[in-house]
Amino acid sequence: MQMTDYKPKIVAFCCNWCSYAGADLAGNNRLSYPAEVKIIRVPCSCRVNPTFILRAFQRGADGVIICGCHPGDCHYTSGNYFARRRMALLFSMLDYLGIERERTRVEWVSAAEGAKFAATMNDFVSTVAALGENRRLEDLRCKK
Amino acid sequence: MQRIGVFVCWCGSNIAATVDVEAVSQALKDEPGVVFSTNYQYMCSQAGQDLIKQAVAEHGLTGIVICSCSPRMHETTFRRAAAAAGLNPYMVEIANIREQCSWVHKDIALGTQKAIVLGRAAVAKLHLNAPLTPGETPVTKRALVIGGGIAGIQTALDIADAGFKVDIVEKKPTIGGKMSQLDKTFPTLDCAACILTPKMVEAAQNENITIYSYSEVESVGGFVGNFDVTIRKKARYVNESICTGCGLCTEKCPVKNVPNEFNLGMDSRRAVYIPFAQAVPKVATIDPDYCNMLKNGKCGVCARVCTAGAIDYKQTDELIEQKYGAIVVATGYEPIKLDKFDEFAYNSSPDVITSLEFERLTNAAGPTSGKLLRPSDGKHPHRIVFVQCVGSRCAAAAGKGKEYCSKICCMYTAKQAMLVRDKYPDTEVYVFYIDVRTPGKNFDEFYRRAAEEYGVKYVKGMVGKISPQGEVLKVQASDLIAGRQLHIDADLVVLAAAIEPDRSARPLATMLTASMDTNDFFTEAHPKLRPVESPTAGVFLSGACQGPKDIPETVAQAGAAAAKVIGLLAKDKLTSNPCVASVDELMCNGCSSCERVCPYGAISYVNKEFRMPDRTVALRRVASVNPAVCQGCGACTVACMSGAMDLRGFEAKQIIAEVDAICK
């Protein structure tokens, strides 16, 4: 595989109230970020089950990012705190499994932070791209 | 198998310029279940919506995918269009190919490819959608206001004026709250009683308002629109409906040495008392801790002198059960206890007082009839030191006081200092402060008048120690601007004690499942956009229970809370978001994990009968979600270890289908 052609697959879980709106704002302001980022809308970052992330890696994702409201600003008051704690546990397990820490990330992006959303995605994609393809958890039987 | 229609929007050139819409609709045509795929210039237009309607009818579609702008923009539009076409409005999925694709990617090939993937993810999710119906619950058209201070009174009056029934529950024998104890109010210096007592009377006379004084909320059940509340009406040993408030009993009662809490213990009252002359309701209350008759059965003077025959020593607490559609919390504040502030000699000298005590000292109805006299010897003080931020803005490391700014102290101290200088020009007044904060209408002008016109000596610096020595109070302080230590012999020291939420707030928050911050102030649903609603549906916040507030702010928030309540009570039925948690009872093992993470208290447990393999019936504890209370965050779905909990509209299998489609 030639590194120049390599496009990482990135799954971004965005909470409906802050980060998804932040992504929309990035669009409104035409702030570009790589097309490899595909967003899945969830009501709250606490809806993201760690199994969703494992599933993404199993199906060949190279990086997964979870975006939620800033601590203290959660639409549901405490959801992002749950997400933060759950992801801390999951990420340390992924680390144990040999998945590089840089492939996963939790970021707080508010509805007013379109620029932060785009900058975060640019940074995340280049970080993951530098790591190359993720093969450790990928289930090759899923590949056609 | 679903029959899915895909509609790709050009959005004029907003999408079509960087995404090949024709290619997208062609590519999605090959997805499983897609029986129809097209693209159109403006899907949200009437013509676009007609196109949807026509396609649903022609192709027998069971669900539609719209590739268009953000669902935050037009989800409602397309759900309505689906409903008009005879589909369930929740059989619509939107792929956001404008904000999150065409507007952020310049390359047409990349943009088109991403749009196709997003469309596939939406199709994959839609395959697993189920029709959802919003629940409907009736609304009880009655509101409960907890707390009868200015916040509670104003909220109740506003709700009552809109024609709804309101009950005020006040734990003290009278409504009026802290404001009834104040003398004058900043920045206009009108007297607190003159503007408050007419409102108290108005509340008492309003036929839509019922006041439960000397009462507390015992329990709260139910949910928005249908709260079940039990109110404990404490025994006051006086029949409220008969007592005329003549006050004869309070004059004849032989127990004279009861500390008068209305005057903060600076004078005494009888065992049977009316807190103050303008009390509402104006009825006597017997204090069971001091009354001889209630303690040892000997006395009965009040019953003998009462011409109305209102005294009833056998009265017991009464429990009142009532249904409410909305609850307003207006529990207010209290000054902090100063036990940990030994350096200010509050406990060792009677001449070191708090600002609220100072209010009573200057109030015409107070213990000194409004004359400013030292509590220790009744002499007129000639030098008064005001100390700001006593317990406010304390570093967490100090282990005492509060980290926040109490907000009202700068202004009331300016007012108190100004009034002293006005009434007693021979008195020297010092104010020690960290910062003077005056961010209100006419506030800074008011403070400058105190300093410039009335000659109040403002010194930037904190007081380090106050030591009583004979008749004087030795005040050691630093003057930060002059860079020197000051030693002042004061006759009276007034401490601006920090304010904290009323102690009744914490147990109440637990009853209401309303959240609080670390300082026990109630949290609002959104700090900017929903400042008077608690995150718990149907619970609203009024006044200082939400954070330190002065009177104008409290009244404004009280009106805002009332408007929200009126908006709720004006509805006959509440429709609830159908995207809420649901339990698979067969999978649930009743472990309570979900209940613990639910910020709304929407999950309870029920015992359900299950048929066992041997045909016997067993009772099992399973979770039950109240769809009217659940807000659909999904915290419980992840906490559930057996996978019994799922979130409608965002089910695990739906999200996994999206993940799979994206990673394909």
C-alpha cells in the first residue's frame, strides 16, 4: 500500500446538542476538514456504548472520536461525565490490546465552536493517518 | 423488508456544486431495500414535498431517506411531509450532505463519495426504524410554589393572574421570607415592607392562591403534568380559620424569654406569637418547645384570653395530598454560619453583627425601633466598620466559606453605610472590600454616591483580626492601595456574611430529582437558554435557590418561571418525545444500574409476573421507564449490563448499522 493513497476511516460520534451543532457550524462557516470523517448523530455522548467503538475498529475504522458538550454544559446535565469515565476505561483496555492511544479521542465541542470542530478533525485525521492502517482489531472476514 | 425511497436534494447549488447529486441517487438505488431514488432542486419546497408524497403513494414506500441539509434544520419539515404522505413521521432518516459534506469538502469526487456513504448509513439505519408515537399525558392545571418569599409570592401571583390555581407552601408561620426582614432596598431606597407587604396581602386575597404556611413538602411523586405531592401542615395549636390575629394571647402568654427568630434572636417573643405585624396569614402560632401547656399541661392562659376560641392544644400535623401540573422551587437563601470565622469575634462580641442583624437594628419594627444602638450596651456607635466578603470568594483550600461571590453584599453594604451616614452624620463609616462589584442598573452610581456624597470610607483590603477590648473592637486591617496596616477602634462591626441555599433545599432536590451544583444551588436546564427550568421536566426555579440574586433579579426570574409554568398549564395534554428508553423485560435482571445513572429519576422498578419453563409463575423485579419523564439521553442504555435497555430512535442495532455502513 502506498502511503500517499492512504485515507484513514474515521468515525465521529457527535452529541446532538453541542458537537453535532458545532459540526453544522463548521459547515456554515465553510471550514474544511478531511472527507474521511463521517459523523454519527447520537442524542448525548453517554449514548455511545463502548461496543460501538470496538465494532468500528472490527469493521476497519482507523480512528474513532467521541465529541460531546463541555463538562458542566451537558444538555442532560451529566451525560458527558458518564461518557468521559466510560471512555477512560475503554481506552485503557484498547491500549492493553495494542490499539494506539492516538486512534481514540474524546473531545468537547460546543455548538458555538465550529472552528474547534474543524481544527480537531484536521488534527485527528493527520494523527491517525500518520499511524497508518489499523489492523489489530480488524476482522478480515468482514472485508470483501 | 422495508421499501425505502431516497431523495437527494441539490439545495440549489449548495449541495449540487460539490456533490454529484445524480451519482449519489444512482448509487443509493442499488442499496438493499431501496425501491425508489431521485434527486430534486429543493426537497424542502412544496414541490419537493409533493414529490415525496407522490413517491410514497406510487411505490408503496415504508420509509424515506432524505440526503439534504442538517436534520437540525429540516427534520421537522420532512417528518411532517412523511406524515402528510401517510407514513409514520419517525420513518424518516436524514443524511446530512450539506453542512457536513458539500460545504466542508471542495473536491467533487471526495464529496460525492462521502455523500454516498452517509446516504448508505441512513438507509442502513432506516431499515431498523420502527414507527414511534409520541405519548400523551393530561395536565393537572394547578401549580405548587415551594417557598413564600418574594420569589415565591411573585411567581404565585403571576400564575394566579393567568387564571390557574396555585398553592404556596411556606415552612415559617408567615410568608414574606428574607425580604420582610429588610429595612430599605437598593438602589432606590424604598422600604422593603412598603413594597412587599401589599404583595403578601394580594397573595392572601387572590382566590386562585392557597397559602399553606407553617407547612413543608413531605413527599413528591409523579412527573411533569401529574405530580403527586404530600404537604405536612404542622400543628400550630391555633385554629387558623377562627383566629382573628388580635394578638391578645401574645401579650398575655407568661413565657417571655423565647429568642425572636424574626429579629435574629436580638430580642425575645412569647411562646405564642405572630412573627410580625404584617404577617400573612395573621394568625398566632404556639411554639411547642416553649409552651408550658404543651410541655407539662400547666398554663392555658392563651386559651382563656382568646375570645374567638381559636386555641387548640390538641391540634396535630395534617397531611394534605394534592396533584400538581408544575412545581416551582423558591426556597431562597440564608446567610452562612460564622462559626469558622473566629478572627472576626462574631461569637465572642455582641457588637460584631451580620448584615441581616444590622437590617433588623435599623428597621423601625426591629428590636430597637429603628434606632441604631449597640447590642451590648445600647449606646450609639460612632465608628462602624463594614467587612465585605466574609465567607464569599474564599479559596477552596481555606476550608471555610464559599468560593463564589454572594453578589448582593457590595450593594447592601453601600446602602447600609449610606443610611448610617444619612441618619447619623457624626458616625464614621469604613468599608473594607476586595472588589466593589456593581454590575446592575444604577448600581455603580449608587455606590459612588455612598463613597463620594455620603463620605463612606472605602478601603481596599481585608480585615485580619477583630479583638474586643473593653468597650471597643480593635480592628486590624490592611490598606492595599496605601500599602500599610490600619488599626481602627470601632464601636460596631458589620460582617457581610456569604449567602448559601436554604438548608431545606437539599432534601427537596432529592424529592424532586432536580439536580444541584456543589454549593447546593439548583442547576438550571441550560445556563443561558433555559435559566428558569430545572433539568427535571415540570420543575422550575425562582429566585436565590438557583444562585445569589438581588430583589430585582429575583422578581424577574419569578416572572419568567411563572411564564414557563403558565405555558405548561395552558396545555390540556403533553406530548412527549417518543425517542425514550425502553426496557426488554425478559432481559432485565433488576440490578438498578440504569436507575443510578438516570439524571431524571425516570426509571423505577416493578414486580412483574413471568411464566417460568415449568409453567409456574414467578415475580421478578424489572426496570420500568416513565416515558413522560425520560428525556432520551441514553445514559441507561450503556449502564445496562444485560443489554435490556435501549433507546428508541437511537437503538444499539441502528447505531451499529450506521457504523458498519460507514466502515464498509
